[in-house]
Amino acid sequence: MRRKLAAGNWKMNGLTAQLAEVEALCAAHPSPSVDLLIAPPATLVSSMVVTASDHALDVAGQDCHPESSGAHTGDISAEMLKDAGASHVILGHSERREDHNESDDIVRRKTRAALDAGLKVVICIGESLEEREAANTLDIIAGQLAGSLPDVLTGENTVIAYEPIWAIGTGKVPTLAQISEVHTFIRAKLEARYGEGVGRSIRLLYGGSVKPANASDIFAVPDVDGALVGGASLKAEDFSAIIKALENAA
Ligand code: PEP
């Protein structure tokens, strides 16, 4: 059975004072029945690790460089995230793909670097509104899966987040049938490429405007193993309500 995962992506939000939200979240969930993960900005990774040290909350980076060290001003390697105490890294988020022109090939190289460094990865894929309107969603998803994932991975070290770009930060959410169609498709692709055992063990998160009000409905969709949550992960109260919805669905 795949254990459910509630993951928060703080993006470029959060100063030290924001760690109070993590303290409140940990206090509200002393022994969660689902896995909890937050990806703060890089500046807060090590302090969040300390804040969460006695709690069942893992800390992730939001990106890493494909190389382990070198002349890459401003970049952070997977080893550095690991050294700071992170257990995971988010890779291929649509904002990275768009703001930094990240291709599937770069995402795959970053994924290899992260896995080599002993990090677990949350790899994001998803279509734009134009692609969906042109009925290309499944082709886009197939291409991103083929190009972004390395040939060797496991359900233990890899999570896939399906995040339609048009749903991120917009308040727009696909229908449950649309989410189900894509998750079923991703599961079939993973089983075909990695074999049934590994393909079935990889967790699939939905991401895009998940809120306390819609979380239960989304978590009832088969093959949705949790959520990658942006805006609603910044406030302990909202993220906690989403975590409770996931616990009730588990
Ligand atoms: C995200 O950043 O991955 C995301 C899904 O954001 P939001 O929940 O704010 O739409």
C-alpha cells in the first residue's frame, strides 16, 4: 500500500518568523497517519529541519543543480540540500520550467543528481491551458514522463506530482474526472516502463489550488496519493485541514 503524502511548497515565501507556522503544524499533528513534507525557500531549509526535528515532518528543497559542485553562482547542489538536512527535493516545477527554461532533459539530470546524493525526489509534470484545450494533455504528460524520469527509480525514492499549470495559484481546479484520467494514465505509463511492482509503488500527488474546501473530494479520486500544496501550505490552519482530509481518506 502506498502511504499518503501531504507536501507543501512555500515557493519564494517565508522569513524566519514563518517557522512559527511549522511549529503550530507540528503541534497539531503529533503523530500523523500520512507523511508530511514542506519545501521552504533554501534560506530556511536548515532552520526548518531544526524546528521539525522531533516531529514527523520532512523538509525538501525546491530545486537543485545537476552537478555536485562547481562554478555555478547562486545554485545549490543536491549534496548541499542533503547536508542541510533535507530529505527530498522538488524538481521540474512548472515555475522552474517556465522561469528558468528547464527542459525535461535538465529535470532528468537533476533527478539523477538528487538520487545519487541520497535525496528523494518529487518530480512535477503538467500541461498548460493551451495544451489542454488542444486535447494534447495526455501526449504532454507522456512526453514529460519519458523525458524527466531516469531509467532507474523506486517507489521509495520517487514521487510524481501532476500539476496542471493552469490550476497552480489560480483557484481553478480540474474536474475530478480530469484528475482521475491523468492519474490513471500516469500509473499505466509507470507500470509499463518500470514494471508493475515499482510502477504501483510510486506515489502520485495532485497539485493545483488544493484548499481545505476541495481536498476531500480530490483525495477520494483513485490513484491520488496526496497533494502538492502551494498557497494553502503557508498557513498551519489551512495545511492542517488538508492533512486531516488526507488522513480521513487514507
Ligand atoms: C504548487 O506550487 O505546486 C501549487 C500547487 O500551488 P497552489 O496550491 O498555490 O496552486
